[in-house]
Amino acid sequence: MQELLLIPGPTPVSDDVLDAMSKPVISHTSVEFANLLKETLSYVKDLFGTKNGFPFVITGSGTLGMEMAITNILGEKDNLLVLSHGYFGDRFEELAKHLGIEVDKIKANPGEHVDLELLRKTLKEKHYTAVTLTHVDTSTGVLADVETVSKILQEVSPETLFIVDGVCATGGVKEEFDNWKIDVILTGSQKALATPPGLTLLTFSKRAIEKRNSIKPRTYYGDILKWIPVMEDGTKYFATPSVNLFFSLHQSLKDIFDMGLENYFKKHEDLARRVRNAMNELGLKLVAKRPAPTLSVFLYPEGIDDKTFRGRLKDHGVVIANTLAELYGKGFRIGHMGSITKDELLVAVSKIAETFEELGVKVSKGNVINAFLS
Ligand code: PMP
């Protein structure tokens, strides 16, 4: 039985994307590869909503993208302010500390948002080289208000560089690199972009590239100055890209843009609404006050053991994820992004209802299904 993979990344990959990946390997410096890269980078710019930014696609996971953002704009004398809505926001703090960078953090309670007045006050009291914000924190399902944070930065500390992690957002929700005055945005291939894991997509603003030119970066593979010539001309070599993953990303982006990016966002909104209506019917509580369209994080009703519940659901063919950090064991995370269809999610919610019933929760499966379909 083919399992229904509904963890919030990696997400299932459609057959044409898988087929693209199984094409024969070509030279990583061939004209064919260079053309494919050029088209891919043009999609990346549209995805992030930029005309002026400089796009990159690099072999490595989302964490490499985070590390490239930090190492290319924070030198020895620089400092960072992390805005965190959960485990992945916290990762920026861990990463920066690991590199010996001075870092402060404003953290929200699970499901809530960072206090914007506190952000304003913090930015007035101390100058930061950069601020990080995770557009969707995959641990809590919180959708950050990137635009409002950007406005506060423009108002209080316009010289501070703005880094946005879009790993669990890009493709599933609008991102406006130019309008929101973002300096570095990064994402991964394996979530709403419905491509196998292993690629990170980024865009740097002009001033972020200028900042890189003024520091000594604590990275070699991730140094954007090594990659800029390759992104400008794919026949140049710096380090061998995972050619076949690039085939699959290109195919997936082509599919998304053929459908229309706005329609793709709408599909995510629609699926999120249906899943939440169904889970609401089961009496489950959503963690996020402002939930993302890409995934949902729900708390269990009293008396449900996480391992038992997810184990039984897996026996029914549906794989979902556990909650992380402070929420560990208290709930589950379900992805509704990428190539997932309404029919697949309908199967998933009915299996979830059945599993709760098996574990002694009073459930009306019919009502759950109707809530999903309405
Ligand atoms: N940021 C967010 C918001 C994520 O969800 C993840 C992965 N779940 C990462 C960063 C790290 O990405 P990766 O696992 O691809 O390194």
C-alpha cells in the first residue's frame, strides 16, 4: 500500500516531477543545464515576488539556505535579532551562536506572535545588523506577519537587514521580496514546491550582496560570491550541482506556474480551510492564532497518546508528524501543501476520525466528512 505522506515536508511528489528526475544525467556545465538553470532562476524570482533580487538555487537542504543567509551578511562585528515563533525560529539563534555571532531573541508563546511593541522598543534600544523572521514556523503552524515586521524595520531601523525563512511558506503563500524590502529570503524544495528534498532556493537584495562584499564570510561552499558567476552563467563551475534534482525542481515550478501562482495559493487556502473545518468537528484545537495555509498543528483531546494515535493512523496508511519542542507529545502536525489533493486529504481526515473512534473518542465520521466537503 502506498502511504499517504502528510507530514509538513517532505511532501509527495507528482509523477511528472519524479519522471523528470529519472532522466539521464547531463553535464553540469552543459548549455542544456545552463538553460534549465536560467529558466529555474526566473521562476524563483517570480515565486519570491522580486524583479531586483539576485536568485540562487544551491544543492543542500533548507538549513544550508539559513546558514548562507547568516554567513554572507554577518561578519565578526555584527549582531543578530531573532524573531521566533517556534523551533525553526530558534534554529537561527542556535546557528548564529554556533558561529560565534552575538544574538538576541524575541520569542512568542506557542501559537502566538512576537510582541510587536517589544520589537519596536528593542530596535530603538540597540542596533542590529540583521533581523530574522520565519514566515511559517513548521513547529507551531504560525504564519508570521512579514509585511508588518518589515514596516516596523523601515520605520525604526531601516539599515537593519531583513532575513526571511520561507521554507514552509514559499509557494503556499504570497511572498513579496521587493515590496516587503526583504534582504535575504530562502526556502527548500521539499515542502509547498513539491520537489524531493535537497535544494535550497534563495534571493539576495543588492544591499545584502554589498554587505557580503564588506565581510569575511565564515563559509566556503555557501559563499555567494562563489555562486554568483554560476547563477549568471550555468556553464561556469564552482561545485557540482545535483543535476537531477534541478530537473525535478524545474518541472515542479513549471507545473506551478502553468497552474498560476495565485491559483496555487488559493488551492492551499482551500485545503487548509477544509482540514480545519473537519478537525474542528472532531473538537481539536488549532495551536496557531493566525494559522498558515501550508500546515496545521492540532492539540490532542484529553487521554490520547501521541505514539499510539500516529502509529494506528500509519497502519491505516496515513503518515502525519509529531509536535516539537514545548509541544512534544501534545498534538500532531499535518501538511496540506504542495501536490496534495482534496481527495487525498478527504481520505486522511476520515482515517483520522476512524482512528480517534478506535481510541475511544466519540466521533461522527459523517459530520467530519461533511465539514471537510462544505
Ligand atoms: N525552516 C523551516 C521553517 C523548516 O520547516 C525547516 C525544515 N522543516 C527548516 C527551516 C530546515 O530545513 P531542512 O530540514 O530542509 O534543512
